Amino acid sequence: MSRYVSYRDFDWVLLAFVLAICALGVVQIHSATEHTKFAGSHLRQVYWILAGLGAMFLVSLVNYQLLLEKVHWVYIAALMSLICVLLFGQKYLGARRWIKMPGGWHFQPSEWVKLILILAVAKYFADLQQRELSWSDFLKAGAIVGIPMLMVLKQPDLGTALTYLPIMAMGLFLGGLRWKQAGVVLLLAGLCVPIAWRHMKDYQKQRLVSFRDPDLDPKGSGYQVAQSLIAVGSGGIFGSSAGSQTKLAYLPVPQTDFIFAAFAEEHGFVGALGLLLLYFIVLMRLTQNAQTAPDRAGVFLVMGVVAVLSFHILVNVGMVVGFMPVTGIPLPLMSYGGSSVLFIFLALGMVMNVRMRRFVN
């Protein structure tokens, strides 16, 4: 067979569904920010999507096996970028998460670190040949993910740090995790909860306490969840064209973390269900690509992407409807934000990379 990849093997169906979600996101961002100081955000989102598409096609051409061979160097670079954030990062709302780049734009390294961790975990578990993991393997995998995770927590950025966990969880699950190991980890995690609580910031504690009952602090920590629930509820079955919660600025940051609430208000239960169906199709298509991957590393890589996207969707939608605390995790392809959009398209580029090499020697 030819050693050259062909775009005939590109997953155009997956890309079509991804772009459909992007289009809904752009329209919703425009609707949510019209006549506000954020007006025009939808155009910037389009630019990020176009840049992401270009990056996706470029990444799809670079052999992922070559990326896996060099991942240790990229992993070191990722750690260095997080150190730079802690030393020289821009502080905003009490958090140091961004590095100011030439031209005035801001780069959030913690987003691209997710991509590196997907590669690093895929490489690590692909090199293990045994069916069951030893405790040594378990601890090494924990260190690969845990070191950058602790650095991101230091910023502090609890939401992004939590998105690293599903990468490790998926790797452990596919790598041969034993029930005994899973039980021990869950027990240790439960014992660590009081320690973690003691080291959390006050606003983080308030979010955890108030998300189940926003009325405890309706004008403070419970405000976002309360307004989000009102927005979702006011959408009814087919949506409200007025979109009062969003249009009258009761709903905070409707173009980013709470874009699903704004979408549900304007398009109702039917629209929200349709959007979730699109996400489901994307996740199932990604899983199908994992099943047809040419090697073990490709399976871990694609399923790492599935794990991260699933976690983002679950937590963001859960947050909007009051089932999860507010953590600042964006809704993939819908929420406004360049770093998030670029990460997703780069991740999709790696998936396409795996798919396009199914029939290449």
C-alpha cells in the first residue's frame, strides 16, 4: 500500500457535525453579546474557528507516531510553559493563567497541556504490554498527569486542572486497571477530601456549597446558578424569542461558561436536546475512529480526546442546570474563547491523523 496518507480517509462526516456545532455557537454568541460591550465576539470566534481548521489539517498530516516518539520533549516544554505562567503570567480576577504575547493576545498554556497529556498518556500505556497494571505503572501514570495538574491548581485554575483527570482515568481504564486498584484510589480520594477542602480558596468553597441551593446566597455565590436555572426554565419547550435573561444581562457571561443556558432559553428543550444529540454523534464518531485505529497508541490517543470532550460537556451542562458546581469549564465548540477552540481542533487533528493512517504501512 502507499505510504502516503490521503484526505479521502479524512472523517468528513465528523467534521460536518463539528462545524454544525461551531455554527450554532457563533450564532448564539452573536445573540448573547448583541448591544453589549462584548459585541463582535462572534466574529473573533469565527477567526479562531478558521485558525483551528487550518491547524487541524496541518496536524493531520504529521505522523502521530512521530509525535509520540518526541512527546517527552514536548512534555518538558509544557511544564516550562506552566512555570512561565506562575512567574510571568498576567493576573486577572485573582488568577494567573495567561501569558501576554506580542500583538496583545493572551495565551493560556494550561489548555494546550491537555493535548500534551493525551499524547503522553497514550505513549506511556501503549508501551506497556501486560494486561493488568502494576502499582508502579499506576504511580508513574499518576505522576505524568499529577505534576502539571498541581501546577495548574497553583494558578489557581481548578476547572482546567480537573479536565486532566479524565485523560488519566481513560488511560488507566483501557490500560488494564484492576478493581482492587480502583477501590483503593477511591478510598484515598475520599480521605483526601477534607485536606483538599482546607486548601481551597474561599470562593471555591462557596461555589461547592451554593450550587445545590443557590437561594442560600442569591446575590453572591449562588447568583450565576440561579439566573442560569431561570434562563433554562424560561425557554420552555420551543424557546423564547425574547430571551430576557440573556438580553437583559441577568445571565452572567452568556457567551462563555453559560452559553448552554442562553441557548436553552432561546431554543427551548427541543433545541437543547438537538444540541446534545449533535455532541453525542460527535463522541460516537470519535469512538468509532478509536475502534479502527491502526495500533494501541492510536486507540489511547483518540479515547483520550473522547474523555476530555465528554468531561467538558458533562460538567458544563451539569453546571448550567445546577447539578455541578461552577468551575469555569467551557462548552466545547460553543463557548467563546480562542484557547479552547484551538485545543479542540488540534485534538481533532490528531484523531484525523490516526484515522488517515489505518491503511498506511
